Amino acid sequence: MNPDLLSQLRDIHASPEVPWWPPAPGWWLLAVLLLVALGWLLRRLYAYYRVRQRRKQMLAWVDHLNTSIDPKREPQAYLSTVNRIFKLVALRAFPERSCALMAGQDWADFLTENMKNTASSELLNVLASGPYDPAPRFDPDVMSELTRTWIREHG
């Protein structure tokens, strides 16, 4: 062996440590995906919160209606306000249908079709003619409960 060649060799050295910054491209991609997923989740939670708040306000409106208007003395005003609540919920829940233009029996049929409780069809027919009837017949407690059910289902 040639001693000159051996003197030119260097000692074995370790590679430098891998720096933690900047991260590899895969970590950047994962961070972007996590941010997008977090944004989507926050948006869904906010929408859920808004729906709950709107339902809570509508149910409070029904409570206020039951305390402010006596259905025995002012049945037309009571039914008109209940009909307005049904209409507002329907406009938001069914934007593809022309709920604003519905009136009379078409409106009552629409409500009956979209209510899960089929026994309520006779009571919902009161909304078609009740606000204009001089002496409408309906049970205010049942009508209030139907309104609450409509808000919970579609509000």
C-alpha cells in the first residue's frame, strides 16, 4: 500500500441533521388540507348554530302569539299570524317551490303534503279559509303544537 494515498483519506463523518424548517412539501399539503377541513367544519357549525337560533326565535314567536292574542276572541288574527309563521318557514325550507304565491286549498294541501303527521290535514285546512271565516272552528292548543312541529321539522 502506498502511504501517501492513505494520508489523503479523511475520517468518516456523520451527515448533518435534517432541519425541521422548512417542512417537506407533503407537510405543506397536509396543512392546507387540514385548514380547508377546519374551515368547512366551522362553516357547517355556524350554519347549524344559525338554524337553531332561528328555530328558537320562531318558537318564541309562537309562545308570544299564545300570550298576546286570545284565539277565542280574535280567531282570525290568531290564524292569520299562525299562517304567517307557516309561510315564513315554508319560504326558507322550500325555496324551489313558489310558496309565497300559494293560497287557499293549494296552501293547505302543500302543508298537509309536507307535514309528517297526516292526521293534521283537517286542522291545516283551517289555515286556508280560517282567517276569512267569520267563526272558524279550530283547537288553539293543537294549532300551536302543529306550528311548533312545522318549525322543528322545516325551520
